[in-house]
Amino acid sequence: MDFFDVVIVGSGPAGMGAAFEIIKGKPNLRILMIDQEPFSTGGMRNDCKMNFTYPIGFPEEYWEKQEADRALNQVIDYLKPTILPKANIEIYSKRAERLGCSLVDISQAHLGTDGGLVLIKRLLAELNALGVTLSLGEKMLSVDDTRRFIVTDKRDIGYETLLIAPGRKGFHFLQMMLQSLGVPFVDNIVDIGLRIETRFEHYPIVGDYYDPKFYFPEKVRTFCTNSGNAHVVKERYVTSRGDVWYSVNGHAYSADTHESNGLVNFAILKTVRFTAPLASGQAFAENLGLQAALMGGNKPLMQRVGDFRLGSRSKENSFNSDLFDFPPTLKDCCPGDISLAMPAKILRAIWKAMKNLDTIVPGVLHPSTIMYYPEIKLYANKPVYLDRNFRVTDRVFLAGDGAGTSRGITAAWASGIRAARGMVERIG
Ligand SMILES: Cc1cc2nc3c(=O)[nH]c(=O)nc-3n(C[C@H](O)[C@H](O)[C@H](O)COP(=O)(O)OP(=O)(O)OC[C@H]3O[C@@H](n4cnc5c(N)ncnc54)[C@H](O)[C@@H]3O)c2cc1C
């Protein structure tokens, strides 16, 4: 059996952050990083906008400002971001405050989907040069922590310490691993909402602030704004029962390489926290996804704001660019009635937030604006950690979005750093 001092599962920012930190502390360890894909599949590969201000991306139950700021300084050393300029923030902030909302001023960088790939390649090459063994296209299947080895689709691999950082897409996989390791966990928090697509003229704030983070009452916020050459996409998810559903998402290409298509998209999400007797917020979110897929003939739903306001479903002819200003960038989507698919409490809070947003940035509720549903964020596994380094058994650590220790690229990297410190200590 192959053996490594450190095995890292997942080459996303959490896995990479851990690998670089371990090498810094113990350059002679034998480190293996595997990923089931040729390149990490998360945000570094999709849009790659990076936030460098606490608490964006940092779940506050695990992160205090001082610790996050310290880690962010390290993240900056590796990611070398070019921070985007911002303008006119006070105007929008004042308008928001008058309505009981807020605009958070964040340091941001944006590489775009193409720029993200360049970054991933650079970081992997650096890890390789530092002696890390990379095995891309290798999938972890199970773990035997008593005998300290993992089983992949290619071989068995022994470890001294193991980091599992499989991201949001690895949410179910991580739950299976937690069950097999006997680690208790809850997943009671989910983010559910819409993706909005509109013309740049109807949301011009993005010219001043690339990804403006607005917070509204009832735990609603804007999230992941894309502009320039911006597109709405759908992501395929499979439930534990094998049913398929879709969540929408958005990304943009780098401004250096792609001409603007004049469109903007962003998510508007409500955080929902479940209490007893519901066992799994995730299962609830999946059922919403399945409901939307049922209504949309196995596609997400889309509706023009003009139709929504009239209480009518959108139809095929609501989406021609002649009458309605611009065609949707997500073609494989079904015109429909979002209010039939979305729980009333969530829809009401989000619509209220959108009306506030339209007062702060007038125009966003133009009749042509498209609302896509569902956008659901699956990152709420909350395992019981044994220490501050996200250790779950004697030798197994977790990090990143799948493990609930982060909600974004920079925080995922930071959580990898924290796990790495624990791993190095464990090896001694
Ligand atoms: C479409 C999209 C766009 C996003 N855009 C942004 C953005 O612009 N800015 C931002 O800050 N955040 C963004 N995010 C969130 C961001 O991706 C995450 O916060 C971040 O990537 C989490 O890092 P991670 O290392 O935990 O997981 P990931 O980056 O998801 O990496 C996990 C890796 O583990 C691998 N893996 C999973 N299971 C296994 C297994 N069984 N065996 C082997 N390998 C496995 C996956 O292939 C994946 O490459 C986006 C997410 C998505 C899905």
C-alpha cells in the first residue's frame, strides 16, 4: 500500500492552503493531494472573485476577527490579489441605512473564470515544485481510520494524518465519511433564494463596486455578483436517493480577455435555520430543488419581474429580446411562476429586500429583469470538532465549505491553514 505522512483530499483552496502551510512548517513530510477532477471544481474555477474582509466568507461561530485577519494576510501572500477600486460607496450606504439595510465595504479581487484557471495552474505547479505529490482524477471512496488508510477508485493509501476538504459538491460524500468515522454532525442551516439577471444600466453600482454586499432584514443578503462578460449557469445535484435537481449560479470572464455583454447577475439569498424536529436542512433544500425541477420539466425556473408583479407566469414569448429588452444567458431554463415553487416566507422576505434594493439602486426591478430559481447553497455540515484545528478524530481533519468552516475562497484557504497547524502538531 502507498503511504504518505499527509493525505489531502480536495485540491480547492482549503486543500491548497493546508498543503502550503504544512510545507512551511515541515518541508520534509511526504504529502499527497488527490482530487477527483483535473482541476478543483469550486469558485477558483468559476468566476474566482476573492473577498479579503472579515466576516465575508467566515462563519462567525468558528472565526474571530483577529484570527481571520491574521490568516487573510497569509492568504494574500499566496493569492497575490489585485484589489479592485471602489467609488461612491457612501451614497449607497446612506440610502441603505435609511431603509434599515447595510452595505458592507469589502476588499475584493476578481480574476474571472479564465483567470481562475491560470491561478490554479500556477498554485499546483508551485506545490509540485515544493515536492507535493499530486494525483488529479483520483476519487476517495472510503476511510478506515482504525488502520489509517483511505480507499480511492485507484488504490489504498495509508496516512499519518488525513485532511478531507471536498467542498460543497462533496457535501454528501462528507456526510458519508462523517457517518463512517462516527463523528456527530448537524446540517440545519441553508441559504435559499434567487439569481437576478439584469442590464448593467439597471444595476450600475457594479461599475463602482464589483460585488456589492447588501444586508437586509430577515437574514437576506446579496451574494456573488458578476458583471462584464457575465453568465447565469446551472449546477446539477443528485440527492442521496439518486434524484436530480438543479441550482443556478453565476460567473463572469476576466475583463482583460472578454468584452462586456452588458449584463449583471447576482444572488439574493435568505438564510434559514431549522430547529427540531427537522433532521436535515439539506434534505429540505433538496426537496425545494426537486419541486422546482418538477415544475420546470427538469430545469430551473425563470420569470421576468414584469410578469411576477402582474401575478402571471412567464412564458416562452416573455423571453424574446424584442419585447423584453434582453434574452436570458441561461438558455436551458423553463419560463414559469416562481411564487408557485418558493415557500411564502422566503419569497416575501426576498421580495421585500428587492424592493429595498430598487430604492438604493433604482432600476433593478425593471420589468425585463429576470429572476431564476432556485439558488441554493449547500455548505452547512456542522461536525463536532475536537479542537480549534477542525480535528474530528485522532488523525482526521476537515476544512473548507463542505465542512462548514468557510463560505468562500479566501476563508476556505484560511481554514486549510488552521487544519494544517493541527496536522503538523499531530505528526510531531
Ligand atoms: C459555481 C461556483 C462559483 C463560486 N464562485 C465563488 C467566487 O467567485 N468567490 C468565492 O469566494 N467563492 C465562490 N464559490 C464558493 C467557493 O467555491 C468555495 O467557497 C471554495 O471553493 C471552497 O473551497 P473548498 O476547498 O472547501 O472546496 P472546493 O473548492 O469545492 O474544492 C473541493 C475539491 O474536492 C474535490 N472532491 C470532492 N469530493 C472528492 C472525493 N471524494 N475525492 C477526491 N476529490 C474530491 C472536488 O473535485 C473539488 O475540486 C463558488 C462556488 C461555486 C460552486
